[in-house]
Amino acid sequence: MNTTPQPDPKDRPARLTVGVVGAGRVGPALAASLQLAGHRPVAVSAVSEASRRRAGQLLPDVPVMPPAEVLQRSDLVLLTVPDDALPGLVTGLADTGSVRPGQLLVHTSGRYGARVLDPALRAGALPLALHPAMTFTGTPVDVQRLAGCSFGVTAPEELRLAAEALVIEMGGEPEWIAEENRPLYHAALALGANHLVTLVAQSMELLSAAGVSAPDRMLGPLLGAALDNALRSGDAALTGPVARGDAGTVAAHVTELRRHAPQTVAGYLAMARATADRALAHGLLKPELAEDLLGVLAHGTDGTDGTEGDAR
């Protein structure tokens, strides 16, 4: 349920023609969501065959054309390209005269705020940074997932209401992020979401190696409960051998990982150290049990520094 106060009608954006530059997983989904709100997608740029398929699936009958032509047709342009490509794209569009005065230019990068759009601002564009805190599949399910999704919003103060209104029209929840805090905001999301995928994939592989026939079915309820507990209780939700100070169990884990999956040892030790630090700080790990545990984490089980040679 969207609990964000709805903007006054005078602050809501008018019905806009929408263009997408970069038909990755994000752009077509956002354009499709804006279409449901009454806006009209009119053009999309797509280079690879995969991006063309995505555009065709989520934005049927919307023509594919070069970025400059997308801007010519659109009141609102979604720049949905990789973070590292965004500054060059903005500069190129501005230098070639593709940007029109009064045109809403929206990027979806988590890393950048509105300042990355300064070249377009000097050309008269209205810059908005709207980053959906969501993972995308490139399929129609993404449009449904935008309902209740938080968006990191950064824009000039005079455009704040328009930016928040667009997010609400897509079913999202606007969260204002100061320009200088964008890199930290994005790092936090990457730490929680992107690294989670790696951890889960490694866990599934290890369970398969241990003979578990359906690792996904085994992990699903456990990880769902762990995530729910963590979101509700933070560090108080910590459980397991590190939080208990079971140094012998952790040493056995490291031994088995070195034998069966040495590429996972460095990650296991790093996460265990971070877990131990947090458990100590919050009184979950008893100091008298911490010394042996930290010794295992510092030196591994073979007397070597756990930071060296774990990937061999």
C-alpha cells in the first residue's frame, strides 16, 4: 500500500510523451509503468538483439530509433544506461544539440545524483535522478514489482515535487537522497542486494556438493526467515556459530571449504569477521569466547593468514 501523500494536482506532471535511451532491464519497465499512469511511450533506443526483444515485449509498437531521435520525440527521456556510460552519454547528447529546453531528463543510476546531468541542464533540460531500489529481470513482472518500490530521488529543489510525483505515478515510494550521499546510498544497496545473490548462489552450490537434492527448497524458508528477522531486529537477529563463539565449528567449516570449495574461503572469513565484530559490539558474542574464534578467523585452520591464498 502506497502511504506517501499524493501530490496536489497542480504539482503532478502533465501527460507526457516518453522516450527511453538504453533498453536494458530497467528502462522499458519504467516506461511501461508510466504508460499505465497515462503517459505515452513514443520511442526507444536499443542496440543488441536482447534489448530489442525487451523493448518489443514491454513496449510493443513503440519504434526503435537512435538516441538523438528519441529525444526529438519525447517530453520525458529515461536515460537507462550503465553508470559508467552515463556521463559520456549526457555530454554527447548536449554537445550535439539533441537536448531541448524544458525537456525532462531522467536517469536511473544509483551512483549519480542530478549533477551528472549538468551538461543537459545548461542546454535547458530539467534534470531528475530517479533510482528504483529493485532488481530487474527484463520481463513484465518488473512492472508489478515497482508497486511499493522505494526510489532514490535527487533533483533541484524546484523540481522535487515533479520528481516525487513521477515516482508515485509508477507506484513507487520516493525517498529523498542528497546529492553528496548518492555513492554511499548506492554502496549500501549493492552490499545488501548484489552480494546477497553471490552468497546464496555459493550456498546452493555447497549444498549440492553435500548431496542435498533441492538446495533451493532447503534455503527458501531459512533465508526468508533470516531476512525477515534482520529487517525487524537488525543485529539482534544474529544466530549461528560465529555469534555463539563456536570456534571449533568455524574451524571445521574453513577446513571443509578449503577442501571442497577453496574459492569461497576468503568470502567466508571476511563475512565471519564482520559478523563477529557486530556480535561483540552488541553483546551477543561473549568476550571470553571471542579470542579463540578471532584466532581461527585471523589465521585459518592451517596456521596461515586467512587473507592469503584462499582462492587457490
